[in-house]
Amino acid sequence: MSDPASTLVGTLGTAHVAAVDPHGAVTPTLGVRWSLRWWIGADDRWHRPAVESVTRQTVDDGFPIVETAVRIPGGDARLTVYGAGGPHGLLAYDVENTAPVPFVVALVLRNEARRGTQRITVRDATVFVDDAPVLGARTPPGRWAVAPSVEALDVVVTGGEAREGPFTPVELRPGGACAFLHPVTHRTIARFAVAVAGAPATRVARAAAAEVRLDPAALIPPDDVRQGWIAQLDRGLRVKLPDQVLSRDTTHARVQAMLRATVDPGAADAAALEDWGLDPEAVSAWERLSMRDRSRAARRPSIADPLGVLATADGSELLLTLRDVLVHEEADGSVDLLRALPPAWLGGAIEVHDAPLRDGSRIGFAVRWHGARPAILWALTGGAPRVLRSSGLDPAWSSTELAGDALLALPAVSGAELSRGAATRSPTGGGFEFQ
């Protein structure tokens, strides 16, 4: 599985998923044993993102569209990677040059297998690994190089010794690497297609794959990918929170758990997907858990200090904790809506839609403020009445109505909570920082 610092990109419901590390290196997660790096040959020198001090990375509002930027003279080299679907598990791999002069991008393909060679070929403008299409460009590489290691390849490429002309097929040993060099003119984007599906299992399918040509021009744009993920997330529990950074982190955690569901989910992933109403992914995750992890996922241990955990949690732990804060279902069937109020949310609008409950019903609520007093509006659908309360807003309030609204008392906030209320989640996605 990927390093926790990596971001998964890919397609739902398949194993066509890859991890993008903090420097932009792409590694498929299952069944494929290669990785893809990028180096930039700028006016001053060659820049390797993995060792540059000015490499930055952002994830588009939590959605799996990963941008990695490296500072070069006059601007940035930017790599954007996201899943684009299709039978080959396509990723869009866009290299943008924001500088006023051209540069060269070297796409570095490394054999990550522990044993066995990989046959690397180039047909037209598509690179193949053992007859599986892996990397597609608009034009064949202008230059190329092969070496027994990435370090040796670095010497060849940065020394200007990359070869011109058609690529010569090579049997790449474990750890060996190829570089494919493409020019990127100023103020333009060079688009590549990366296929992470790997080699087909049958001889007939492998023969068909060997005839594939990956066409970068056919890839869908990132805005369409973003809208597709919004539609996917709308299937489950949806929230609107006063904390924009927490909202982004929540989106990111949901997307990553959904992508892990068909690859290598953990117990927390299965539980979080279930609690957030993402049922197909929850089923897929449960099927892949060991019996021990299923037992762990079935337990929902009580969180004694949900606000404390929320301050530092990430990933599926964040999802489970936030769900516990927003909608806490007791063993007797009663439901605590907003059982703890983060002081930073005081006065802010809060909305929860379609939170699934154990009996199959769903509940939603919203908090609005009348001066310093909160009002709560709620609706329970598909289930029998039960006791509703809101310990974080007004411990004295309760109702058994299926739907309604109530003006609550002033929230009781301690001095310690007021101190914590000056904080918001850190933009890096963990902990709080004071402003």
C-alpha cells in the first residue's frame, strides 16, 4: 500500500489506483511493479523534485487532483495528476511550464519489481512494459536514456548524454530506469496519459493490449473529474461546517477511503465508509478485511474526548470522529445531534444531511443562530421516533418529534473551550494552529 504521506488517485470500483508521493512520483498500488518520476531540465540546471527544497504540493479542495510544483528560473514547473478512468486505468499527467522560456521534462520509468526483468518498448508515442501500455505522449520522446539505477540515469541525463532517435527495446532489470525526454515550450502544458491497469491475464488480451496507443488528447479535463467526485460524495452523508479547512480535510479523507476500498482498506476505512453512507465502497471494503479487522471495524469504541481527537485526527479516524461529534447514536437508539460543539463553530452555520442510522433510517439537521442562541432544525426519515438531544448545544433539550425546530439556550462554554475556540485546523491537515 502507499505511504501515508501519498495521495491516491484513480477510478472508483476498480484496482486502477496509484499513489502520488509528495514529490509527484506515481506508483500503482496493486499488481504493477513500476514507478514514474519527473525531472525538469531548465535554463540553469536539472531539477529533481524529490531533492529540491522548493517542491510544493496541493490537493484540489480535497479531491484527488494532485498538483506538484517546482520553482525554476522565471516561474514554476507544475505536474498535475488525476484519475481519468477507462479500461486501462488512465491517469492524466500534465506538465505545465509557467516560465517565459522552454524546458525539458524527463519522465523516468523505474522497474520496482524485486526480481525479473521488464521489457520496455516504444511504439509510435506509447511506452509499453511487457506489452502493457504505460505512458502515452502526443509525440515520441525527443531523447531517451537507460541505466541500471536511477542514480546512474541521473548522471546520463544531467550530463547531456541522452540518446536521440528511435528507442531501442531493453530488458530492464530490477531497480533499472529509463528516461523519456520531451520539450515543453513556455506558457504551455504537455499532456501525457499514464495507464496503471497493468498487463492483462490472458494471451489474447495481452496481444490486444500491445496494439493500444494511449492518446492524451482523449483524457477528460480536471473540472469534469471534480464534478464527478462531487456527485459521488453526494450519495452519502453531507456536511456544511464553519471550518473550511476541516471541510476540505473531510472531503479528502472520504475520497481516499473510497479509493482504498477496492485496493487495501483498513478496519477504520470500512467503518467510516459505512458511517458516512457510502454503501458500495463500504461493502467492497468489508469484503477485503480479515476476520480480525472485521471485528475491529464492527466495534465503535466510545470516544471520550471527541474534540481533542478531532483536533489531530486525519484520514478515516477523522471521519469516524467527526461523525461521532455530529451524529452520535446511543445503544438505546437515541441520537445526540452535535454532542460536542467545537468553540470555533460558535455562531457558524452547520448542516448535516442524510446521516445513516443503524435501523436504516436517515437524519439531518441544521444549526442557525439568533444572536448568541442557537436554533436547531431536524428531520428523521424512514424510521420510528426516538429521543433526540444535543448535548453540545443545550443538554436540557430533547425531542421525540420526527421533524421540527427549536430555539435553544445559550451554549455553556468553559474557559478552556473558549481558549481552544481561537484555533482552527491547520492547513496541513492535522492539529490546530492559533491565529
